[in-house]
Amino acid sequence: MEGLLERTVSFAYDYKVMCRSCTGTSPLASSDYYQEINEAHIDCAHCGGDIHFGPAVFTLRDAEDPALDDRWLGSAAWYHTSTDGEWPNGTRTMPTEPDSPIARLLSPAGLQRARERYETQALHLGTYEAAIESMLRRMRNQADGGSQFYLYRVRLRDGLNVEAGWRDENHAEAAQITHRALGDVDAIRYLNVHESPGSISLAVRRGAIEATQRVALPLTAPGQSALAVRADVASLRARVEHMEIHRPATLDQVDQLRAETARRRGTAFTRSPSPEQYALLEKIDEVLEDACLPDASRPVKSAFTGALKAWRRAQHPDVDDAAYVQRFAALAATLQDPDATFRALSSQPIQELRPCQP
Ligand SMILES: [Zn+2]
């Protein structure tokens, strides 16, 4: 798909937050956001009022975001991640067998409404960063830690009818919008406050998509940096295990209770790490993040590590540190070296979509 406009990818962005008193916007450093400085409060740069920061007050990072221009929007590459290798062609059906968890929760009428809503939702496209962060969130929060993900690059059809301006996901229907609610337009812009917060995402009809290219993630085996960091991780792990051997045999109160519960249930009991061991385990995360994601912000690093830990928990049988480091480094390359991903996408066949669907 030649000629699509690409933006410069960065996972090191800071945020903008809006003041409820004067509606002015103030910058918020990603590190301050991560540390929730001053119990998540900053002073408004305009009126000095108090801003309690979080997703509810995130606003556009770039007031001149090129996606606000319809022509640019239509000529740009848009991204989406999915566990569906046939997206957006796969039929989207909600599991509604009588014994499915959702069917047990809802009345038959409620189930029907939920199903219609689920199956007619608009498709979501975003920046490269938003698509990757959406995958990380699903890995962490939606039991997709072990799932195969695909990254799609999307070309939109010419001459789309795009809603003017942008919706704030906090206050207007956007993320859950259905095809019907799109009305006469093919696409709406909305402020994404969860993935790459402060960027513009799109909700589109399926028919707005002209073509896609797809790669499976992660792309490649890791390079030398992964080998170097593997030795650092191994040495930290050895220190944790050495401490374990020399720990006093007496369990603390919490672990006594946990051991008792495990005995009653007949499950395995693993002792909680001591504070000293815990500090070393955190150091393992830090060493990996600094080696594989040197340019990403603290919130992105943390989201990435959370996602990779979900991947590790989903592996059966358990994987060792070497396999974990390999996976960490391979997926981190998607964030650290987006140009390699762009090249891989460009080498893939172009899937043209038939224009007749809704
Ligand atoms: Zn203000």
C-alpha cells in the first residue's frame, strides 16, 4: 500500500490534561502521571486551579493533530490489532449458548440487546501506538495473555464522509458505537483516553476500509541485546533463589493462612517473596525494560511488562527466564523499532475488501 502517510512513532509521549474551571490545557509529564505526583494533582497552567489528573481529563496531545484534517485522515495509514486473523472479514458473533457466562448473567431480552450491540459495533482504528497499546491492555486485562495477535495496517476508501471535529470518549458515545449510530457518516474521530491517551482514533463502518496488510506479532527472534540481558536476569534470579534457600523456615502470618488454604484445597503452595526478594524481582523488570524499551515512557514500560507477565502466566507448561526474555525482547522490538514493522507490513499481500458490506 504505497503512498500512505505515516507519522513518526513514539512511545515516549507526555500528556495534556484539561482544567474543568477554565477549560485550558496543561502539560503532564508521563513520569509524573506514572508516579501520581501530589496524589494525582497538578496546578492548571492558566488559572492555577487544581486538576485531579487521570483519563477523565486527558485531552488532545496535539491541538494541530493532522488527523483533524479530512484529507490527511483519508491518506494516512491507520492501525488495528486483533486476535482475529481474518479481521475485518471474520463474522463477529457473541457466544450465547445457554451455559455461557454472559447468558447466565442476562435475561433473554437483555442477552438479545447485548448481542445486537456486540455484533454491530463499528470498527476501531488508531495510531500505531494506540493499536499496540490496545494489544497490551487486552493481554493484561482480558485473558488474552497467551493469544496470537495480528497487527493490521489499513487504507481507507477515498471520499469518506467524516463527522466534523472529534468526540471526547469521556463524554460522548464513541468506543462502543454501533454501525447504526454512525448515522450518515462513514467515520467519526474520537479522543482516545485509554490507548496512547490524547491521540485521535476512528470508529468506522466496515465499508470505509479499502484494504489491509497484516503481520503476526512478534515479528522476529531477538538480537544480541536479548542475549546480554539474559545474563543479567539470570544473575538476579540466582540471588533470589539463594535467598530462598537461606530463608528462616517459619512462615509469616499471611503465608501461614495461604499455606493452610492450599492444604485444604489440595493445591500447591508457593511462599511469597520476602521484601528483599521482591526488590530483586522488580529489578528484573527494570533491567528488561531498560534494555529492550529504552525509549518508552514509564507508563508504557509498565503496561508492556504487565502484558508480558500475562503471557508468561498463560504458558503451560511454565516457561523459564530464557524463554521469557526472548519473548519480551521480540515483542519489545515492535515498540522500539517500528520501521522494522513497517517493512514487514510492506512485504505482505494487500487484502482488498469488497465495498458492498455495511
Ligand atoms: Zn484552569
